Amino acid sequence: MKIVFLEPLGLKPDMIEEACAGLKRQGHEVVVYPDRNENLDELIRRAHDAEVVVESNIPLRKDFLDACPRLKMLSIAFTGLDHIDMEECARRGIVVKNAAGYSTQAVAELAIALMVDVYRKVLENDRITRECQRKGLMPGREIGGKTLGIIGMGNIGQRVARIANAYGCKVLVWNRTPKTVEGVTFVDKETLLKESDIVTLHIALNSETRDFITEKELKLMKPSAILINTARGPVVNEQALADALKQGVISGAATDVYGTEPPLKPTHPLFGAPNLVMLPHIGFATEEAFLLRLGIVVKNIEDRSKM
């Protein structure tokens, strides 16, 4: 079986080679490309004769699948699968496995960090200090004692809830299906938006959650509230968020995800919005998470090879 890593997954290629030692001993061929290249022709050149392809979040559609007739499995080093043509894979009998859970701690920690940044104006005060000004901005706010609304109670949402409890927050939760989670109160979406000081998003992207937060939802929030999005970009209507920040509908926001992957175009609506922290989709990107997802990716392949 030929296994092709289309990219090094943020690691040194020799680390991937070492992790795949067991597969090699079983007689499988492992090819690791040392760079990330999203050009379709190059992707096809790399993968055209592969039976297993490994990648993170490069879109793989029908044109790629057409050029890879031997493909039996996609081992995706990512949690979401909306960049994969799942219907076409199902039609062709191609197994698709993701790396569920690898970035739970990383994303949860970043969500909390963004709350602190928006509340305490960390980036803005850094700029002021470097400009040799004596005083910073107006006093910030504390997370402790606030009402934190978590939309989505999967692994990441539950991890955020535990951290928030340690801060002394009251935690409200909306989830599509009921769950039993200690230290939180489940409420409907409208109640969560109206009562929360901080709203943080941790839901998957699908037909039901696209534009989950629009002008209507933002107007339900407190004028002093902030919105954090480390989930998926299209969950929030970006133009509506930009308008809400400009008009003072909410007091601030932070996002690590967008409708399209960074780099963003200069005309992106969020660039003109005040009181907004923007990061280039780094929630999953920690050394610990990268090593964990490599282990998951390899195990998924090993499990498939035994079938």
C-alpha cells in the first residue's frame, strides 16, 4: 500500500517517518512531502498512484479524486471535513477519517486567551507601550464572575466550560442535543445570547449552523457583550459582525476563523471593524496538538490496513 503525506503537517518529515515505522515494517511504502502546496496539478502529481493520502485542510474535490484512481483512504489531519467532497468519496468507496480531538486543549486555551485579550486590550496596550506612551487604555474587565455562554458542547466546549468554572464564571450552554455536564446550565439560544457577557462558539459547520450568528442574534446580545469564534468562519455572518461592532451593538469580538482561509483580501469586511482581534486560524497550531494528531492519523491508517 502506498501512503502519501501531501504535506508535513507542521512537523519535520523525519518525525513522520519515525511515526510510520510500523507501517513500513508491514511492507507499506510511505512518501512524505516536505512542503505544503495547494496547486491542484502538484497535488495530483504527488498523489496520483497513492492508495492512502494524508493532508490537513487542503480542499480535495472531484477533480482530485478523478486523477487518483487507486485511492482507498483519506486520513485527514484535521477535525472538520467540509473541505472534502464527502459525497464523491462515499460514491467511490473511499474511506475518510479525521483526527477528532487532537486540538481540544489547544482551541480551548486560545478561546480563553482571546477573551482575556479583548477584555484587557493586550495587543493595544502592547502597541502603546512600544510607542513610548506612559499610560495605556482605559481599565479593562475581568472574566471572573461573568456569565459565559458556550454554543456547542462537544469536547472543546466542555474543556472551555471547565476552564471558565475555574475563573469563577457562570456558564450557560446551548447544544443541539441534551447532555449531562457538571457546572453548566443548559438554556435555549435566545436566553444564552441575552444573558451572556461573553459568547464563545464551538459548533461544527453544516447546513444548520451556517450563519448561526447573524444581525438578529447579535442584536439579542448585551451592548457590553463580546463574541469569540474559534469554530468555523461561516458560522458567523462576517458582514453582520462588522456592522455590529461599528454600530456598538456589541462591545468587542475576536475570531480565528473566516469564510475563506487566510491570507484574507484587503476588502474583507472585518478589517474595518473596531474592537476586534483577528488571528490567522492558529487555534489548532501547537506543538503538542501536532504530535497528537500525527499519532491519530497514523493509527487511522494502521486500523485500515488491518481490514
